Amino acid sequence: MTDFIRRTQAVAGTAVGPRGKSGILGDTIGRFLRSLNIWFWTIVGLPTLIAGVYLFGMAANQYSSEVNFVVKSPNKPSAPSGIGALLGGGGGSVLSEEAAVVRTFMLSRDAVRELEDKNNLRGIFSRPEGDFLTRFPGVLFWHGDFEALYRAYGHFVTVDIDTLSGISTLEVKAYRAQDAQAIAKALVEDSEQLVNQLNERARSDAVSGAQHEVDVARDRISADQAQLTAYRISQNMLDPKTAATGPLALMTKLNGDAATARGQLADLLKNSPHSPLIQLTKVRIATLDKLIADERSQITGDDNSVAKAESEYERLSVQLDLDQKLLASNISSLEAARLAAQQQQIYLEVITQPNLADYPLYPKRLAMFATIAASCLLAYGIAWLMISGIREHASA
């Protein structure tokens, strides 16, 4: 290796004059080659070697199953398309809260617990085909609790949402193609159940609120009817309006009789001033006036009068009528709420069903190995340039 570096330096140094740009480049290359020491093999060689051994000799194959779905709500506008998108409507985001809710559930502890109970998630992540790094519980074999399972779950399940189209993509990786497909199907089914629960809760809230208003109106009507019945009993009359008809008719007749008696008295005083009927007529007129006063007092007098009873009766009747109209309005609102609740507010539409992979897509060995090697070289190059700059600055 030392002879190779020296020959390279000699070639780089003799290719052009020592003062040319190529000569400076040759000196730089020469210094870089001389830097291939223990630090190069520590920073670049050893990590790249370990990555190569793991990726190409130990890393387990992983199969992928994908599901494309969209969460829609009839009450929200859909994504613009066609001419609308060209006119500026296609630049916005159609990411809905419902889609975010479904994504959050798929990546939540609740989803992991459902899969653990129903689909043997621990067994799937612990397949013998897995390698010691990715297989659950991995190198930390003593951490086999639920939290460790949840952390491992995040390496096998991803959910991405396209903010332009609103389409969500669920990707599940597993050591067996059947396992990946089974987990994907279970997640979709659990998500549909979650959406149905959200719909049921929304429907229940809408209908229960309207039903509560109906119940309140019915209770008020019952109370009004009870008050009206108690008032009728206390006044000893069924209907004050009907009860006032008799006294009014009697008072009308008495007024007529009194008027007739006064006419007769006037005739007697004019034609027979000494008639004994004059005194009798006056007594009759006084009696009629007393009866008229009594009837008027009964109709419009104190708190026990017919007018007072009719006023309170009308107040209770008006209150009952208003509450009955309110009940009719609340019943109409309840029927409207029930009709609206019959329509599903949110629904999950699966675009592509979970597929059964024919061959493993992960890990992407060449890409990962190239990335690791390039990263190590970049780190070593930056460190080497920094150290060289410090040395040149110190020597200057």
C-alpha cells in the first residue's frame, strides 16, 4: 500500500510542473492518499464492511403489502379536478380531519393492542426468518413488553397521506407475505369499525339533542295541564268562559227589567201621582238594582270574580298552547335529525385491496449499502479537510 501511494504521488507530481494547477491538485490527491490510515479504516472501512456483511449476509427479507384508501365525508367538498384544478383549485390541500384520525389510529397503541389480541402480532414480528436486529424483541431480548412491541410496530407499519389527492397509503412489512397481507387487512377492518363508531356517535349526539328538546317540551305540557286542572278544581268550574255566560245573561235580563220598571214608574208619576203602585214600583226598581250590583260584583269584582278566574284561565291556556306549538316544532326537528342521521357522515373507501407480495422488496440492500458508504466517505472527507486546514493554518 505504501509503494502504491508513493507511485501515485510521483505520477501526480510529474504529470505537470510543480507550479501549475494540476500540480496543486496532484499534491492534494497525494495528501489524501497518505491520509488513508487507521482513521480511514475506522471511519469508512469498518462501518462499510459491517454494513455489507449485515445487508448481504444476515439481513432478513421482508415482504410488503400495500393498501390505498380514502376517507370521505359527504358534507365536505372533494378535491378539484380538470379545469378547476388548472384554474388554481388544484394547489390546495384536501387533507381531512377524518383521514388524519384514521392514520393516527393505525399507528396508535390501540391498533397494536387489537393486532396483538386478534392477529398474534408478537408471533408475526418474532418469525424465525427474521434477523437479530429487526426481529422482535431483537438484540434487546429482555425488553419484550408492550412498549417494546409498539416501538417495533413503527418499523413495520407506515401510513402516508397525499395532501393533494387525499389518498392514504398503508404499507405493512413482514417476514412472510401472508403475515403482511393479514396485518394490512386487519388494520383496514379495524379502521372501518372506528369510522362506523364515529358515525354512530355523531348520529347519537344529533338525535339525542333533538330528543332531549322533545322530552323537555312534553314535560312542560304535562306541567301546564296539571296546573290547569288544579286551577279548575280550585275554582269549581270547568271553563270560566262558559261559567261567565250565565251571569252575563242574567245581568242583561235584570238591566232590561230595571229599565222597564223605571219606565212604568215614570208613567205612574205622570198619570197617577197618587197611585199605590208607585211605592211598589220603586221597591221593585231598588231590588233589581241590588241584584244587578251583585251580579256585576260576581263578574268583575274581587279575586273570586269570574273575570279574575277567566284571566288566569286564559294565561294557563295560552302557556299550554305555546308549549304544544313548541313540542310540534321540536318533533319536526327530531324527525329532520333522524333523517340526517340515516346518512353515513364519514366512510372509508378502499381503492386497492391488500396485496400478497410475490417476492420481498426490503431491505433495499444496494441502495442502503451505497448510502452508508457514501455517508462514511463524506464524513471522512470533511474531517480530513478540516484537519488539513487546521494544520496549514498552524504552519503558516
